Amino acid sequence: MYIIEFEDIGKEIIWGGNKLASTYKKDFDKSKNIAESWNISPIKGSESIVKNGVFKGKAINELASENIFGLKSKDYFPIFIKMIDANKKLSIQVHPNEEYAMKTHNEHGKNEMWYIMDAELDAKLLIGLKSGVSVDMLKSALENDENIEDMFHYEDIKKGDVFYIPSGCIHAIMGGALIAEIQTPSNITYRIYDWNRVGDNGEKRELHLEDAFNVIEPFCVNDTKINKTYKSYDNYKISHIIDNEFFCVDEIILDEGSEYSSSTNAECFEIIFILDGMGNISATNKIDIYAGKTLLIPSSLGSFNVCADSELTFLMIKRLRY
């Protein structure tokens, strides 16, 4: 078994920019608004394709029988990894939970984590309704074609911030941010509001108000931002960012010139997502790593080493802790 890398999938959307190609070595057309890089995608119709080794050319979901996903995820690949270049603000939206998504679409629900890789000085997120505004008030304002833009909570962001956006939570990226998104395997989005803009066809983009108001939950906005704490070791420090039923994510900062060793077992695969710095990762094969690189470590691989040519910051992602 070996460390697996995939072809990046670029998604052109009206609010995207060109940082994924110009800054993060993605092989995308710099003249297009490439809003998202799907680094590891199990989504039907846009499945990631292996680009190295004996599985080259295979779609990720074809690997389920190859002793790669592990016993805890043996039937389907349960994690979806994106990079988001939000050059402009996204629509205000919400995602369904597992039960509603399965009942309505026969697909998985969507819970997501955002890691802010870069942000302009005035960049913000929209997360939830502001104090004193109810879901019913929002619905009434939309039905009466009133301005709703002041009904939400806005959060200043900076590089290194982390947010957990559960299904049912109203949210939007307000532009000027480059974000790593770790999420469950779903691409279902219900748009609530899209700032009255139009697409290339001159038409406003579709809204999904009935479905949206069926799934909106009144979350406390203060619960979405994650306060990271680190534990230091000889040559690295680690923060256990998220540990829930959907995914577990650690941030590791490795000193320049040092190594980090780990291993998988039969229970679960791991994913390495490089946030900053350069180096390599090696086991039975060796791959150069840099910001934006995402690699799958099969459950059956065993030991692997991460070597830092410069200070190296990366995420270690898995389905569940061992």
C-alpha cells in the first residue's frame, strides 16, 4: 500500500477568484473564477481520481474494496475536502441534516469545519441570526421582500481561525477569504438570499426557501468558533480541533528541519492537508508537500513520516479516533 494523491477538481462559481491557481499550484485556468478546489471528493459525478501508483485512474469510491478506508468507513468515503477562494461574498445558505437529506434527496447531510488559511483585513463570516431576531422574523421579512441583510451575526476573521458549521446553521462567507473546508460527503445547499445578484445568464440564482426553513436551527453563534489550545512536544505542537461523530481534526505545527511520525491501523484512513510550509511525506513512496496539498493515507499503510523543510503546518483528518 502507498500514500495516495488525487487530481484536483476546479469549480467555477460567480463569487470565485484565481488564488487557487496563482498561489496554491492548482492546475486551473487563471482567467476563470475558480471558487473551489475539490481536493478529495466522493460526490457522485465529481469523484476524485487517483493520480499516482497502481490505483491511478480509479475514482475514490472504487477504492472501497481495496482495504483503504478502514473498518469504520468500509462502505463509502465519509469525508469531503475542499479549498474555497471566496473572492466575493457567497449566498446566505443552510445545509440539511442527515435525516432530512436522506428523506428528501437520498443523500448525506452536511456538517462542515472551516479553517481560515488567509483573510483580508476586513474579511468576515455571517453565522446565524443576531440577538433578538428569530427564524419566524427572518421568514416574514423574506416573504414581504424586506431587506434582511441586518438580521444576521457577522464575525471578523483572520488567518488560523477555525469554525464549526453544523447542519441547520445559517451561514455565508463574506468575501476576501481563502478557506479549507472539511465536511461530510454532501453537496446539498439551500440558498436563502443571494444579494440580488445575477449569473452569467442574466438571471438571479435559484433560492430554496421551503427546504431551508424546514432545516434551519437557531444555533448560538458563539458556539461555532473553536478556541484552539496546543500541547507542545520536542519538535512540534498539536491542537485537537474537532472530535465528533462526523470527523476528527488535529492541527500540527512541525519545526523546520524536523520529522513527525505516525501510523494508521485497520480502523481508519487518515488525510493530510497542508496549510503552510514545505517538505515531504514518505512511507513506501515519497511525495513533496506544500500549501494546498491533500493526501490520503490508507488504513492498511501503517507507518509514515512527515519531514519539514520549513516550519510546516498541516491538518490530520480522520473519520473517528482510534
